[in-house]
Amino acid sequence: MTNSPAQASTVIPPIKRQRRWLKPVLFTVGAIVLLLIGIGIGAAGSSQAGLVASQKAQITRLQAKVSAEQANVTSEQNKLTAAQQIAQNAVSAANTAAAAKYASRQQAVQQMQRKLARELGIVAKSTISADGVYVIGRDIPSGTYHTSGGSQCYYALLNSTDTNNISDNNIVSGPATVNLNGAVAFDISGGCTWHKIG
């Protein structure tokens, strides 16, 4: 069967019924979703704020510790400076005392050296061994002289520097002692060493 054009135009499409409850539900759901997102953002913000506050408190505690450590370091540096000053003063005092003691000992050593030089000079003048004529009072001091001897020790007490003007003489091979008081010169030979003993 063929449809006539009239019949074709008479067909009425079904009417779409709008659901009136859908829009308010969608708005409500959207509002709830937005509300939940806001709560989440707020919670995250408040969680972030809590984290920031916690970290600020931790930074404040660390700064307090750093300040305390800096105070300790300053105190230790002050103690070190004081100890170094005490040590420097002690070293300076010890050096001064040592220098004074050294100067005193040096002076004592110099006095002993002078005394020794005088005594050595006296001993040198009071000891003779080379062959020759020694003028008493000029070359050697007067007094009593002794020798331990030798193979051919010759001595002569002279009344002048003339070796022929003899007041007493002798040749000894062993120990001998002679008093030069009253003699003008003392003549020795033979390599014996004579020491003044009195």
C-alpha cells in the first residue's frame, strides 16, 4: 500500500518529555562536587598551613640551638684567649727569670775565669822547666821550689845573673827541693820541671 502525501505529513513524532528533576539534580551534584573540591583545597591549604607552622617552629628551635652553640663557642673562645694570655705571661716571666739567672751565672763564670787566669798566671810563673837563668822577683817569684827529678837535673843559686857567680849548685836525678830566698837568680838545665811549693 502506498502512502499518500497527506498521510506522511500527519505522522507526529513522539514528544520528548523533559525530565524536570534532572537539572536540579545536576546542579545539586555539581554544587556538591564543587563543595567537595573546595573542602579538599581548604583541607590541603590547612594541612599546608599546619606543615608550614610546624616547619617554622622547627626552624625557631634550630635557631635557638644555633644561638646557644654560638654563645658556647664565644665563651670557649674567651676562655681560650684568657688561657693563651696566661700562658704568654708565664712564658714571658720564665724567659725573664731565665735571662736573669743566665746573666748571674755568666757573671759568676766570668769571675771564676778571671780568678783561674790569675791562678794560672801564678802557676805559670811558679813553674819552670826550660833551661836558662831566671831572675827571682822578675821571672819567677821567690820561695821554695821542688822537682820530681830526671836523669841529669842541674840547678844553681846565683848571686847575680852571671852563671859563674854561684852560691849553691847540684846535679840530682831524683826529687829535690831548694829555697830561692836570698838568691838573685836561679839557673837550671837538664829538662827538669820545678814547681813553687811555698
